[in-house]
Amino acid sequence: MAPLSNIVHLPDGQNLTVIPVFGGFFFKSNDLSIHSNSPFPAGWTVILQSEDDSTAHPETNDVHLSGVPKEKQRHIHPFRLPTLHNDNIFISSISNPSSSDFKAPTSPTRQIAMMLWATLYWYFQQPEPSPYLTNAASKNTPDEGKPKGEWRINVKREGVFRGRNLIQKLERMGLITSEDSSVGINPEENTPDGWSEMFISRRTYWQLSARLFLFTLSPTNGAAFPGSPYGSRPSSPVRGPDRNHSSNKRDSAEQGPTQVTNLGLWTPSSSGPFSSGSHLPTYFPPTPLQYTMTSGVRHPIRPKPPRQGEIFYTRYVPSVGQYLSFRTASLSPKPVTYAGPSSSINPQAHQQTPSLSSLPAHVAATSISDPAPPSGSLEMHDASMMTDVQLLHRWMNLPRVSKFWGCSGPISIQEEFITRNLTTRHSFPAIGLWDGIPFGYFEIYWVKEDVLGNFLGSEAGDFDRGFHVLVGEDEFRGRLKSWITSLAHWAFMEDCRTSAVVLEPRVDNDQFISTLGEAGFLKEREITFPHKQSALVKLRRVNFEAPVL
């Protein structure tokens, strides 16, 4: 039996320890358990069990009288490994942190939703069960030819979930669902009728934005820890020619947090997707539809991309053992400081500003605004010490990259290249990072108004996205399926109306196209551009199961 993971690295840098207990598991929040000797560490307990029907245990079948219908029997046993659809879960108890350290959450429902989301984050990263269904009709069919089922887990209306209208609220959030979509005939407000057979599938789970569920707890008055060292929005306007920046402050992409003492709080430390000074979830729904015309193409008015240097996606990739992040490219004359989560024991070895979420709880983060590299034998990766223009200059002049991008030459060419892409309305440039180390360049575009949309016509959906990609650092090659499915993961979470993501690599890039196919991007046809012959590869939302773990 494969061992179950006992550490959960959440997308915002939080770490949970999963401890087996009688009937289930205890999820200990490492970042909220400030007092290590506390007999009741902060966290929650889930009851997780598996069921088998009576056909799996024929020796226990009871003898029934002729003509009397046989009641279907269920056999419950402790959870060992995930099953396709026979696992049941509910939260049985919650252990909150000390009220002297943290304020109680303003919304207990949000707190419970966060705990269920984090539990499912762990569950859906366990070994995948066999997808094949065996029934009376398929029992003689070879496994490869049997019908397939969808991996899902049943959420029972037990324990904490018996709270008044709680299960209904979780359903409205999209965290659980039911195949019974009727109103029901019981007029009682908190009736279990219609709410006892709830579940969530892996496919649905990975299309939910973590920003809808993850948030931080507020420290009590007197705690020496600010809610967020960065603002979650641009700074307030000031008088003068430069209305978005104060004259005595560095650019927000370069400015590190100051005078912060790490108390092991459950909080991000950057102006990324989870940053919130108000300690609330940072998810915002898509805006109402408004249309405009670009070069004769009618398309929705697009939302503004993240700011220069802003992290818009983070996720720990277990198979790699590192955090993958994407941020918007920047024209800053200084290297963009990375302050996102890191798997490194000593994050300063790979980044200029340490992430509070990755430091041990007993270590004080003093003088962390100093961007100087650490002394001694630890050396920073040279890519972390380069501006984005310098990175593009190095990468674009690699023969293997220049062959397909054709943007080699002096640094002025790459500077003009980034400038042009930062001012394009239908796309934006991004930098990919592993544990804060830049490894590649990406362009994320709306297909409808892109040149590709002219060739696709009505095939291009209003919210379909496309990617242009390159990996610049050789040491990070070979991880394509991890980061390409993460880009798709981000696109599907960012807007629920996005039905597909596409790439159009040149047809002679055989290895790249082949690996994309293994990641779920299927070649649909070839497209003849003026400058290249491309393979159109597409991953549809309905075929997206999960990012590669």
C-alpha cells in the first residue's frame, strides 16, 4: 500500500500536518499552532471511511424469505486508499487557536468551508483509484475496455455539517453538489431531505478557485504582526504627476515587507492572489458581460491583467517538491523580488526576500527587507538576480529558443519585445518560477481577438485562452506537464466561462507537441499562418481532470 502524504502544502504557503486518528485524520495547522506545547493544537478532525456493498461480502448476506425484497447492505471499513466513489467524509470537530492569539472568524461558515477545501486538497492528491467500473454487464470485459467512472467523495451531513443551513451554503459555494436538483416536499428549513447524498468530484474540485476559500485569521489586539505586508490593490492616488506612487517608496514589485515578526501566522507575504489586509477571501466573480470591437471582431471587454511583478498563481507540485508560481513580467530596472511560498529550508538561498509562510515558526524574520544576498557558502541562483529584460535577453539568444521564437539579438530587442507585450490589450506576458527562481517566459492571450481567432472564426469561444511558452533555464526542462496543466488550471479557475485553452506550436516542434498530447492537449488540425505552419492543440474544460501533481 502506498503511504499517505502527511504534509499538505497549500497554495498560499500554509502547511498542514495530517495525523491518523481513530476513524479518520486530524489536520493540524502548523502556522496557527504558535504554542508547541499546547495539548489542543489548532486544527480539525475528519471522519473518513470507505463503504462496500453486500456483493463484495457474499459470506455475510442474510437469508431472506421468498417474495420479500432484499435490503441493500453496506459494509463500512476504515479508509486506507481512495476508492472511485465509495469514500465518505465529514468534519467531526474543530480545535480553534487560542483567543489570546487570534480573533474568532467573522464567518464560521467560511472557516468550515476552508477546512473542507483544505481536506479535499489533501484527499485528491492521494493515489488515484482505478477508474474502471465493474458491474453485471462489464464483469467479463477486460479492464482496458470497461466503462469509466468519475472519482468523487461523498460528503455526509454529520458532525459539524449538521449546522443550521450549513450544508446548503456549502452547496451554493460549489464545494459540494447533489444529483437531486428538486426543491423537495418537506417545508422544514433545516430538513435533511434532498441533502443527504452530497458529493464532490475531483474534476469539479480542481476548477474551484482556492481564493474563494483560503483566508487568514486576524491576530488579536497587540499582536506584532500586520495582516498583510503588501496591499492587495494599487496604492491610493496622491497629488502630483505620478498619481500611483509615492516619491519616497520603491516600486511595489520591488518593495519588501518591513519590521515584521513571524509568529507562524497563516498568511501570505506578498501581493499575490491570497493577499488580504482584511483577512477575507480574495476571490472576485467575473464581471458582467460588455462587448466591444477590435479590428472588426466583436468580443467581451477584458479585465485588467495583474500588475507588473504581481504573482497570480501558486501551487506546490508534489512530484517536483517545489512551489510553482507565475507572475506578470516587469520592466523594472531591478530584479523583481520574490516573496511567495518556497519549499526551501533556507529560502534566502533562492530568493531575495524570504517568504514568511516558509520560515519556521520559531524564527524571527528580522530585517527581511534587505535584498542583499546571504553570506557564506549559500549562493543565489543567477536567474533570481536578473531583471526580466535580462532574463529574456539570455533566453531568447539560446539557439534552441531562437529557432522557434526568432527574437535573438541585443538587449534592446528584448526590451522592446516586453514593452510591446505589456501594452497589448488582448494578452499579457508572464514569468514562471520554481521556488522563486525564474525558469521561463509565457504569454497568455484571449483567442477571440488574437490573430489565431481570425483563422478559427466561430470556433473561437468568447473566453477561450491561448498560451505562448518557452523554458529558458535548462535545469528546469522536463517539467512541461506540471506547468502547462497549471496554466490551464489557472485559466479555468480564473473565469468559469473559459471552455478551452489552446496552443499553436510550429509543426516541426515534434517533442513539444507529443508531450502536450500526454498532458491532455489534443491536436485538432493544422493552421497556416503567414510565418509558420502550426499544430492547433486544445484542452477542453470538459476533459480537464486536474493539474499534474
